[in-house]
Amino acid sequence: MSSDKNQNIKTRFAPSPTGFMHIGNLRTALYSYLISKSQGGKFILRIEDTDQERLVEGAADVIIQTLKATGIDYDEGPGVGGENGPYVQSERKEIYLEYAKKLVESGHAYYCFCTAERLKSLHDENGFGGYDRHCRDLSKEEIEKNLAEGKPYVIRQKMPLTGTTSYVDEVYGEVSIDNSELQDQIMIKADGFPTYNFCHVVDDYLMGVTHVVRGNEYLTSTPKYCLLYDAFGWERPHYVHLPLLMGKDEEGNVSKLSKRHGAASFQDLVNDGYLPEAIINYIALLGWSPKESTEEFFTMDELKRVFSIDMLSKAPSVFDYEKLRWFNSEYIKKLPDNEYEAKVMPIMDELCPGNINKKKLGALLHTRISAFSEIKDQIAFVINRLPMGQELYTNKKNKTTPELCKIILEECLPVLCDATDWDNDSLFALLKQFSADTERKAGAVMWAIRIAVARQGITPGGATEIMEVLGKEESVSRIKQAIEEL
């Protein structure tokens, strides 16, 4: 691509508002955005809602909110405006009919008056079959007569019957298809609405889109769109088809990413406690890699600087939830304390009773969670006294046994009951002194108390940190219960 074209590059994201933003759609939006912004170009959002039967109320708002949450800002589109609007296809209905009729006049399209019953008869019992081009060569008089009588019609693209149509994709190279395989596809439906196959071509041209970015399931459909550009006499755009996005099930089987692999939409992942920045960073690496670098962590601004089409992969990419969890854990660790608290404290307020030191508990989890959805399980031992077995008191490193732990707890209980300061540092100093005075190993003392108050082996903090979280009354009560059980 020449440098003068790079300066005028324009890409678009054109989703159908049929539900939440699927991970595959989000990756398409991201790559389309980065291809443009890495070249100093513009990025458009266009809502393709011509398939009225599949529309979901509020889905367009979800798309806009998702782009905003992920930092994918568009230069033209709903709510932003631009010189090529409107940016919702249902509001452009008359434009498509006008351009379809131009193709009828030039001989590249035709009116089809076939009834639904006739079309159905062309298919077998399994629904397979194609249009037989029955109306392709109707006389001018017959067409005018049918129109005058108000007969319902669709407008079909007149495909060439011989030869091949080819184009060069930026990722996959040259793609060719025999024209004999192409159906005379519908451009304008009987209800006056255009099909995706037609209207996106008209919109891309009128909106000045230079690079069409989409999933590789459209690789073999694109020759049809190239023929439309040729029929109008328009310059074809650059095509960038993205590799498949795959998912892995619990048995390790890989197939196209879907809900059965886990969270399939951006909103699902956010609801599961993933940060938008971590999601975007991970998705950026599903089909692209930076030149001459093994770096994995990128901000959006950094992605804009380093992204390039020539580093897109042809091979399918596997969405690995474990890798995403790792990314997310690293992003959570890097969150400034105030931002982390803003996210974690509402969860704490909802789950924890009032006597718990929620701020301290939240701080203990800051470097120990991979997603905010883990918090509920992580703090279950704080909310409830969990059932436990005495084997937890046994620890080889600290040479503890249930019998020894019972003695330690009985000895230190009066010391803890007399404590006036109940913060981590004060409690730690108190128990260190207790260990020295009783000639007990400090590790053994801490182990006995931690197991007694937490009632589980793995905890997000040490004995004194957990006692600060629980407070004096609850901590002492749990130690007394532990002594009785032992």
C-alpha cells in the first residue's frame, strides 16, 4: 500500500444489533480500529439492522457501550454524526433502492416476480436448491406490466455465467471463484429492505471505506461484492479477512468459539469479573503479533502505534480462558489502590457482615485474585465458619500436630483476650513476644492460630492479618470453638 493511501485509510465496524457483543465481533471491531488508527486514518461505526426479524431491542446501545468501555472510539457513527450519515441502515432504505435500480438500468440486476411457492418448489425436502434465474430474461414489456399491476418483486444481482472473479486479500492472498458457482443473489427484498450482500457495498462506497475488515467466513462471498463494485464502476476496497476464532472444551477439543466454551460475549466476561483493558489486550493477540518483539502487554495507545496488517495470521486462534485469567490477574495487580477499592468495595459491602474489616480484606485479595468473580469463594471463610477436619492442624515444616495446636491456642487465648490494639502489626508483635516467652516456634504459633480462625488451609493472608479482618470478638470466639473441637 502506498503512503498516500495510508493517509486516507478508513475502516468500519458494521455489526447487526442482535444481542451482546460476541468475542469474535469485538476482535473484528478492534482490528478494524487498529488498522485505521495505526495509519492515522478514520474509523466508522455503522449499525446494520436491515434484517428486521433478528433485531433485539437495545442491542445497538449495547454495541455502543461496549466500544466505549473498551476504548474503541469511532470518528463517524450513531451519536457522533459525520458527513456520510445516517449510520443506521434502516434509515437509509431509499438510498439502496435508488442504487439497485441503477444496476437494473445498466443490465447488472433484474426484477424477479417469482412467488414464495415457486421458489420453495426449487428446493428439495432438506431445503437445498438454488434459484433457476426464471426472471433473468423477462421482456421489457412483461416487466412493465408486472410492475403496473403491483406484483411483489425482489431485485436480483445478475451474475456472469462464465469465467472467474478474483481479488487479493491482505491476509490470504489471491482468492478466486468460478462465476458458475455464484447465485443471482437478492439485493432488495420484497419488503423494500436491502440484503446485507447489497447494502454494505453501497454503504462502504458512499462512506469512503478503503479497507473492509471481517471474519474469514466471508472469503468466498467477497467475489460477489467485487462484482457489485465493478458493475457500478467503483474502485474496490482492500479486503482484510481475519482468521477463525476457536474455543477449547474441557476435554481439549477445539472448535469454533461458542457459548459452550464459556463466556462468549464481552458482557459475559465483564460480569465474570474481567477488566475491559485485560480483555482487549488479550483479544489483540488472537491472530496478530508484534514485529520483532515478545511483549504481551499493550495499552490501546501502544497497540495503535505497533499494529500492522502484515503481522496478521492466517491460522485459527484459540481463545484460552486460562491465559485470559492470567492477563486479568496481572491487570488487577497493577490497578492503583483507589481504582481497585472502587471495584472491590461494592462486592465486599454486598457479601460481608458489618463487623468485618472490609478494606483490609479487600487489600489482602489485591494480588491474589484472577477475576473479581472469585471474591465470593475467596472470602467464604470470613462470612461463615466452615466445617473442617483436625488434620489441617498438622504441618511438617512447623512440626505441628492437633495436640500441640490445642496447647498453643489455650496458652495464647488469655494474651489475645487482653490485647487492646487489634491491628496486624500489633498482633504480630504480640504473638512474636508470646512465642519468645513460651519458647514456642513462631511458625507453629502462627499456624495454629491461622487454622483456628480461618478454618481452612489456604488463606489470602497470615494469622494476624486474618484476625484483623475478623475483629477481636469473632477471632477470640473462633479460637475458643477450635479449643473445644480439639
